[in-house]
Amino acid sequence: MSTDEPVTTLVERASPSSSPTPSEPSDAATPSGDAQEYSTYTPAYVPPDQAALAWIDHVQKGGSVPDGPIFVELMQAMLASRAPFPAPIATLADDLDVRLEIVDTGKKFPHMLDTMNGTLADNEPIWTQCKTKMTHIAVRLVDSRGLPVRGTAVQQGGLRLRLTLHKVSDDEAMHDGYNPRPYEGLFRGRAGNAFEPKVTMLETNHEFRFQVMLLSSDIGGTRMYVKVAPVDPQLARNPNLIVQSHSFISRARMPDEHTVKNREACAREKRSAAASQLLTMAISLAELEESSLPAASTETELRNASPPNKRPCTTTPESSAALVRAQL
């Protein structure tokens, strides 16, 4: 018997007429004067769920419960044609005025902006995550005006989201096997517990909290990023509902406080030495200019005060007396 036959047979037994209310199953199975007409009746295929509803309506109106074989046929037909639970809201996701976006979590992501000891520009640092610290990735739903949207408005029962880890060079999601330490996997949850990458967002936002256990050195130094996307395949086809983080590297630990202080002290010493050198050069130049100006001024003054090789005039008592006698 094909998949359609049990359902059709059940509907025929329950309701050989066009009436939605099934008649007694015993009556449907009992030959009557209309057997010839009934044998030529070919009902249209009825889905298993409609057949079940017909039987429920039949029993609720006082009809007899279907016997074992009929019940088994109905259940088998329903199992054979079982489909995923319909999500009418999800099928309209492309028409929804909604988008998913990442929310800034401060120093939880990134843990550090590495400038490679100042060799990189301030606007080109390497985003760095530390294996020993928690990473927070927060997302929220908003409409085109920036107003919050609840997850239940996008998918019945709440928007199902999944967080995955990717290499920058490959959009394929990585799995625990990428970590050469198999007991660690990709992530670790809060308080050392397992991390659940799938969540149901009922409200407007959600914050994933985890530790990145995979190191960049485990995958050839490649940078990685985190993606958050709907679990539902239909919703996952909507680019407005998919977000990915800034690329980052993952390292085993952050520089300790002593190392950081040493680096800062070295940087301060270098800046201080450079400033002192500039100040010394400026002072030397100023002294040189100052010492050359007074020397020239003194020489000019001496030249104007008295002619060179000229003795000053002096008068003695003898010369004064001779001058008087000459005048007499």
C-alpha cells in the first residue's frame, strides 16, 4: 500500500460523502445498496493531518473511536509524510523590516588592540583575543529606523540563532577537530562549562559569552572571525539576519602586568631621551648664537673709543713750568 492509500482509505471509511463529518467506521465498512456507486467513487488525496482532524471531529461528535488497524494506518501515514513544523512567520522573513547587528561589548571584544610595538598605525591594530579571558559577542534585532524588534516577531517561538567560528580565508564553519587539543574544542562556556552555540532569542538582544580555545597558531597563524546566523534555512538565506565580527587572532594569554609595565617604561624612556636630545640641541644652538653677538659688539666699541696706536696725552710739572716761562 502506498503512502497515499492509507490516508485515502481512512477518509473513505470515515467520510465517503463530501460531508466533513465522518460517519461511523463500522457503517463505512459495511456493504449497502449503494456499494456499486461507492466502488466507482474516487476521492481526492487528503493529507494525513486533515484525515486526523476528520476523525477527531467524528469522535468529538459522539462517533466511535477508530479500531486498531485504522489507527495504525493513520499514524503510519502521518509519519511517512511528516514535514518540519511550519513557520509561517519565517517564510515571510525576506519581507520583514528587520536586521541583526552586533553590539559593542567594550574590552570583552577585543581584549587588546595590538600595534606590534608601535609599528602599526593607530587605525590598523590587530584585534586580539585571549584564551584565558571571556569573549562577549552581543547581537540585537532592529528595524530600518533602529527601533528594537523582538525575536518572536521574526520566528514563531523566538529567533533561533547559532554562533560559529570561521577562518578569514574560508567561510566554512570550523569544528572542534581544528583544535589539536581535543579535550578543549573551539569554545568553553562560563565557569568552565560547555558552551551552547545555539540559543532562542525571545527578546530584542542576546549576548554570547565564551572563551576561544582555538589559537591562531593552531591554524597556521590565520585570523578568524565569529558569525551569528539563524538556524532556520529559510531565515539563513536573508543576509540582513546574518552578522560577522571583526577579524582577530587568538593567543594563549595576555601579556602579564610586568611585561606591560616594562614596555611602557621603555617607551617613556625613549620618548624622554628623544625630548632631552632635542632640548640639548636647542640650548647649544642658542648659546652659540649668544656668544657670537657680544664679541662683535665689544670690538666695535673699542674701535670707536680710541684710534689704534695712539697714546693718551699726559702733563708733567716740568713741562708746565717751561710753558709758563715761554709765555713770559
